[in-house]
Amino acid sequence: MSVGGAYGGTRRENPAVEVSDRLRGDLHDDTESARSVAELVRDAIPTMTRTVEQGSWPYEIRKGAPAQKKESLSTNAMIAFALAVLGGDVAGDQLVPGRQGERAPGSDPTQPWLKEDQHCVWRHTARQLADRDAAETFQSRTYGRDDPFTVYWAYRLVEALVSAGEPVSHVGLLERAESVVGRLDEPRKPMLRFPDGECHGGGDRAPTHVWPLVRVVHLARALEKDPSAETQEYLIERVLVQLSYSEITDSLFDVGELVFAFEGALVCDDRSCSRTLVERVADVVTGSQARNPSLRVLSPFRVTGAGSVNTPVSIEVATALLRCCWILVGSSSPIDLFSRVHGVFERYLDWLRSSVQVVKVEGQDKPFTGWRSEHAFTAEPTIHTWYTSQVVLFLASYRAMIDQHVADSSLRSARFSVRLPSARSESWGDREPLESAAAGSDYRVYEQLKQNFIDPRAGRSQTDPQRSFLLYGPPGTGKTSLVEALADELGWEMITITPSDFIVGGESQVEARAKDIFDVLGFQSEKVILFDEIDRLLLDRDSPEYGAQSDLFQFMTPSMLPKLQGLNDQGGNIVCIATNYAWRIDRAITRPGRIDNRFLLLPPDRAKRESIVMALLSRQGKPDDLGRRVAAETPLFSYGELKAAVGGGDRPTEATLLESCASITPAARPESYRRQLKSLRDDQRPPPPALVEEYLLLRFLELEAVPDPGGTGLTGDDLALIGGPAALDVVRDAAIKERLWPPSP
């Protein structure tokens, strides 16, 4: 999901200058705003967690006096829902979009706002809601009977209990929710219901209002039901009416109704509003805030017989507008509404900051922090717990949006290569190059990635997900394709960083550019980050190649180590360093804490080659035994080389196929490794373990291609090059090691 839409934009001559300017300009201001918002959330959470008793909260907290309980089902459900969202127990809810968590930008998005001992606070309320008899209505003094607000909160809370494995049933709530959703059959009528058609006090009524209608639409979506076409038409109609009113002085224009109707239309169908209409709504909302800074709503959803009214509080408008931003950026044709209304949110945020209430209560060591409804007029400090819960949810979602905005804006400015995830027809397990390796082998790279990176993030494993790995192996083995497949499997975007990204500003700016690169990457979350062939910046400090570099590049290796460790520590991304020459990289890179794992990616073994060749030949009607003969003749061939040898031509014969295979020299050749090992031996330098390991695994692929090896393994020349049989300890698979050096009979 990207707030700014497609990456790219207007190009400047020096992207290094562009991203540097933005990181120290508006994006710096945004990150400071995000930090201040996080502080407000942290300060207000104890107001909800410290005032609850047996699943109930006080309606308000006043200075000096103990908090007085005023039993309210809707208040309890509202606050409990907020805490469940903040704790991550109700995840991905449409009312509070964005990854919720108390985190630095780019860090682990699963870390919740609440402390561990605060997670159970909402559960008592949820159990009470689950135990409520299906025939007993939900009655609210404000919203009436079985109102969509309380029913939505209750349904999601009890659903969370069920997901957590608690022995409760939400069948009764499901029936109640379906009954409320049935009101969409007549979307132009009021969605609220009061006893016997009247509200408390007699003579009161519920006018037709889009705010409760939109919550019924939310409830329908929670039940995986589609709102009616008439509902969508009516909501679009209300958007157009309010836009018309905005052109008329002293009209019935209501910014709240405009935003609510706009959100409802998008919830019905995120394609229902054209880009032109979206931009028009953004301009009208922005202009209206000049006259109405707090976005106060004018249209009532309840009118009493005595003439008093209830209108939605402004936090509902701000939150609805924020949800519109999330919907549009995640739609099939993303629209960056947030950038157009960013100023609206910042001005509203200033108003919220100025409205913070701090209340000292008798018997409490620490004061409470929160907000009071703008409808309450009192001189003494007062906190409304229900209102505070909604402000906190808005702030949490806004914080997530700011994080996303900074991440996407900085990424566009940096102009890295960004690849969007795509669907793949081939299953994950079918990609394994070493099919013959035993399950659990370190050389079954796809299996290891699934076990350590994919399954923990998909909730299929209780182990902590790994965050980074070194991917090495001969050229042409599909390292980039593997990382792309990993990103696709997770549904994440993939960012590729190459040496050109570091030197785009010239060699003298490499270190400054490196800092900016890691600053941008530090803002990201749920990305697969590939550092591709950046060996020169990570050279082994004991190698001759390192000493032959300029002072600038010699400085880069020690400066890159803490940067990589910092990126790994954040935990919100997966970092891969891919190279064809693992033995050139400084060994400190692979220390625990900098890189979690290392994987050697090899050409396909004989079994895998057979399946590849047979699949290619089956399209040409060739027999399977021909595929087996071709596989035996093509050790060390990559998938691309096999396809080039077998996939071309019209119905080739066996002779032409074998001739085609013989004409191709695989990129992975042991001869190049032998030359390097011999040079090291002649210089009396010990060979790097990664070089020895890679050579031995290539020799294994040559040996296992022979159908009847007869117990033969490495030659005497092989052992001399690697330094004797003890060097085989670098091989991390007992069966492969035995094939290389069979035990004596």
C-alpha cells in the first residue's frame, strides 16, 4: 500500500540532492508530528486502562472527585473496542485502518500500543456482551435500540474472543448484526430506532442522517455482505448535494455530512468516486476548515421533543476523512487524497493539542490525560472517557498514515527500484533447486525461507520471524528471482539497492548518500530490501582488494556495518544481501545481530533438472527417458540455460538436443573456483570458507549427475586445493558431505 501512488515523479538532475532536501525538510516535520502524536496516545491510554471496573467505565472524569460510574452499554463497548484495537487483538479493522503499534517508523508493525498486562482490560466487557441474551435489545440513551454503533463494536469484540479461543458464542450477536444490516433495504429512512418509535423524554425522533447509515454499511462489510446499489446511489447523491450547497452562501452545507457520505460511498465501492470528484471533495473540505477549524457537524442525528439535538462530534468527521484516505490509497486505482488534505489534519491536530485536559483525581497518584466533548461546556477540567477513546483511535490511525506517507514520499524522492508484488502460478515448494537434499537441509533454500521468514509472518509458526539473510552462489542461479518470489509470497513490495544508488552523487558523496539511503529504508515497513552486488562497499578488511581501494571506499565497510545492524534491528522489513562472491564480503557482516542467516543458492540438482527438462519436453511430445538423459548431460546448468538448450526449435531430435546442451557452457563452472583456490594456495593464504563451500557443492552437483558413482568422490587435486579432508567441515549437510568424501569400506 502506497500513499503516494506510483513511484517516480518529476526527475531532477541529482536525486541524491532531492532526497537529502526532503529528509531535512517536510519529511522531517512529518516525523516530528508522528512522534508528538505517539506521545499523545501514550499519555491518554492510562485514562482508559486505569478507570475500568468489572468491564465498565465512567462517562466522565472531573477534577478532584472520584470517577463516577454511569452504566452505559455503548460507552463500555466503545472504549473496550478502542483498547482491543490498540492492543492488536482486533487487527485490521476498517474503522481504524493502518498498522497499529507503539513503534518507530519502519520498525516491527506488530508491536502493540498496550503493555502486556493491559491486553485483558477489554475482555471482561466483551464477555458481558457475549453473555447478553439474544432477545434482550441493546439500549442506548443516545443511539436508541440495537443501534449500529454499539452492535458493530460488540460484534467485533466478541469475534475477537472467539478468535482467541475463548468458549463464547457470537451467534446471538451475529443475528442481531444481520437484523441491523437489514435496514439497508431502505437506506433513505433513519437507521436509528427508539422505543416504540420514540426516544427518551417523549416526542423525540431520529432524523435521516448519513452518519448512522455509514456505520450500518461498515457492519455489512464486517459480515462480508455487499450494501445495496440503492445505498450507494443515495450516498453519492448526498455527496453531490453537499458539494452543491458548498457553492451557496448561508446554505445547508455541512462538512460532516459531506465527509460521512463520501466515506460511505467509498466503503460501498472504492471505485464509486472519480478522481475529479475526490479532488473536489478535498478542496471543499479544505476550504470549509477556514470557517470551521474543528470540523463541527451541523446536522443532528437525534432531535428531542423539547428542541434539543444530538450531533456527531468532530472527531468522527476527522476519522471518517482519514478512513477515506486509507480506502483510496488501497484501491485498485490508488488516489493520494492524504497529500491534498494533509493540512486539514495538521490544523485539526493543533486544535486537539490545544484541547487536552489533565485531571487530578482524589486517590490517584498520577493525573489523567484526555479530552472532553466539544458539546460539553464547563469551566473545570473534565475528561470524557468515551470521547477520549475515539480521539486516541484517530491519533493511532493518523500516526500510521503519517508513517506510510513519510515512507512512500521518501522512497519516491530516492528513486530506488521498487517492484510491486504479483501472483505466481508456481507453488513455493516447486521452486527448490536441490530436490534430492533431505528435508531440513541448509541447502534447501526455499524450505528454509518458508520456515524462517514466511510461516512466522503468516501465523503458521510460533517461532520469531527472521529478518535478514545473506544470499550467495554462482552467477545465474536465480538470486534475484528468489527474492522476488519471497516478496510475492508475502505480498510485499521489493526495493532493490545497487552500487549505482550509492554513487549517484559522485564518489565524494558516497557516505552522505549512504546515510540518506538508510534513512529512507528506516522509514519503510513490510518491504523486502535487496542489496544487490554491493560487495565493493562491504569488502573484507583483510583482503588485498580492500587495501587496493581508495580511502573513501575503505571507510565504507566499517560505516556500513552499524547501518545494516540498525536496519536489521528495526524488524519491520526483510533485508537480503545478494552476491556472487560471498568470500569477498567482510566476515563481520554475518555476525549474529547483523544478518540472521545465510543461504547458498545453487544450480538445480539432477532430480530438479529432470523435472524442468521433462516439463519443457512435454510441450514437444518427447518421452520422459529423453528428459532423464538430457538431465544427466547438463550438470551445473541453471534454469535459463536448460530452457535455452531444450526449449527452442521445432520438435528437436535427441541428437540435436544433446548437441544443443553441449554447445552451452554453464555460468557456474568449478574451473574458476579452482583458479582462485590455486592462487590462494600459491600465496600461502588460507581459502575463505565460503569459497571452499561453494566449490564443494558444485563438485557435488557434478558427482551426483553420474547415475552409478561407484563410491567415488573428490579427487586428490580437489583435496589439495581446499586444504585436506578437514576442509569439508564447511559443508552443512551430512549426506552431501558423505557423497563428496565417502567413508572407507
